[in-house]
Amino acid sequence: MAMFGTSWRVGRIAGIEVRIDSSWAVIALLITYSMYQRSSILYPELSGGGAVALGILATVLFFGSVLVHELAHALVSQARGIRVQDITLFLFGGATRARVESRGPGDEFLIALVGPLTSGILAALFGIIAGLGGDSLSRPLAGTLGYLAWTNLLLAVFNLVPGFPLDGGRLLRSAIWKATGSLSRATRIASVAGQSVGWLLVAGGVAFLLAGDLAGGIWFAFIGWFLVQAARSSYDELQLRDMLRGVEAEEVMAGDLVRIPPDLSLQDAVDDYFMRYDHGAFPVEEQGRTIGLLTLRGVRRVPREQWPTRRVRDHMVPLGDQVVVAPEARMDGVLGKLQDGEAGRVLVVEDGEVVGIITTSDLTRWLRRWQALEGRAR
């Protein structure tokens, strides 16, 4: 998942994939520069190189704190039997992708609460180290650790603000969900709260700008705008799931698939199939049976000069490695598989044969047709 652009995989922790969004680089540079300036002003005994090193260390520890916060969410999710897809660090912090709403309000409450609690514990630890290590740590290092203690405390308090998708908004949603028994109503209320908090932050940013604080104003306005958009998109996704609950996979899938022979060269596959048809993947058929899927992503991994000599069968993805659903599968469940799968597609299989493919583009086209028909019916 990329919040603003591409994201890069940096490794796995406890089996959970950790990614960095491209937007993270912006805030990492800004925090490093601001910490360098802070160190230079507060600790004149530091050399220029020392101030830079302290700024880099503070940035690493800050994002390490954000990662630990998200890992707390992820590990508790796993302990509750909820699959975690990944953790992504991005411009405003971090996000853990897990289908928490697939369980009950009690699980969501626990998973949401553990994040701010973890940040509070980190704040205490940094504070204790800064206080007790005064004799053994240098003044700049102890001061920076103390500053990180306040930063983690602020992170804990901010995340408790009752606006979705902040942890506080998830706590609010779980409480309303428990009281009303309706996830949809709870999400709507928590989303409105999240948008309200976002607009208040935007207003605060404008006030800072009018007061002459350019950096503070832009920062508050950006965070507020992000919260508004995130709250809206969270509710929109839930509405989409509700709408798709009565729709079957065969109604959305792209059928009448163009199939490709396994012994074709990759060059011919590109020229005769990928360049002629608007598809990112083709089922590979041998003797009337589907044996795999050739994807454009897979072809791109092969150097172009090798395309004439490489065969489709050597670079196709076996059918067993694909995300597969039945034609009668409900689309609200298929949507989750589509979002969780790295390939970005789901194969519709009946009696062992691929009868259709569903991608996000297929879903978007179906939604447009549905909206056009709904508008015409009215």
C-alpha cells in the first residue's frame, strides 16, 4: 500500500512485512534538519558534524518509535487471529493493514488501545534513560532523549483524539459498535468525528499562517487535510462493502478471456497479446486446461533482449499460486482478497478452469455502470 506514491519493502519483523512510503523521505529529511537546527542552538559545544549525527540519531529513534507503535497494533492483531498484511511508514507516521473490522468491537478496542499505550511506555523509557543517564550521557544526548520522551507522549495523546482513523477514533467506533450492534453506523459517526478533527486542524493551520508561523501552519493544515481524506475514504470503503454484499463475482469479472499457449515466446506474447489487448495478465492454456497465468509484471522481470528466446511456460505464475474464488462468491469478501493480494487480481475458477479475472479496474468499471444505471433509474 502506498499512501501517496510508491512504497518500498524494507524487511520483515515477526513475519510482518514493513514498507516505507515514498513520502516518508520528505518528513525524514525535515525532521533531521529540524533536529540538527535544534541541537546547534541548544548545544553550542557540538561541532557541525556532531549536530548532524545527533539529528540523524533522533530521526531514527523517532521513526523507530512509530514502528514500535504500529508493531504493537500488528502483534495484538495476530494474537487475536487477525491476519496482518503489512506496516507502512509514511508522511504522517505509520499505518498497519489488518482486517480488524472482520472481528468484533472488543478486538478492535484492544488493538486500537495498545498503540497509544505503547507510545506512553516509550515516552516513559526515554524519560527514564534521559534522567538517570545524566551522569554517563552527554548533555546533548540526554537532552535529545528527553525531547523524544515528550514526542512519544504527544504521539500517544494525539492518537487518542476521537477521530477516525486515529486510534482514538477506532476506540470511539468500537464503543458505538458495541452499543448499537451496527458497524456501519459506528463507522459513519467515527468518520464524521475524524473529519471534524481534521477540519479543526486545518483551521488551526490557517490561524498559525495568519500569525506568521509558516512551518507550523503548513504542518497543521497538512495533517488536518490528511485526516479528513482518510476518514472519508474509510467510510466510503465500508459503504462499498455493504453495496457489494449482494453481488457475486461472476457479475463483476472480466469473462471471455483471451488465452495464450505455453510454448509461445515472450516476444510474441508481448506483440500479439499485451500490445493488442487491454489486459495485464493472460491465462496460459495447454490441451484445453489452464495451467498458469502470464502477467505483464512477470514479463518485465525478464531482460528485453531475452524475450525472443524465453517461453511463456517458464515465466508464468502457476495456477496454485493465485488468489482464487468461485463464480458465486460474494464481492464484499472478494474485495478483501483483492486488497490483500500483492498481484492486484483475483481469478474466478469453476471446476478447475479459469472463467474470469477480477482486478481493481474491473471493479471500477462495474461501479461506473452501476452508478450510471442507478442515476438513469432515478
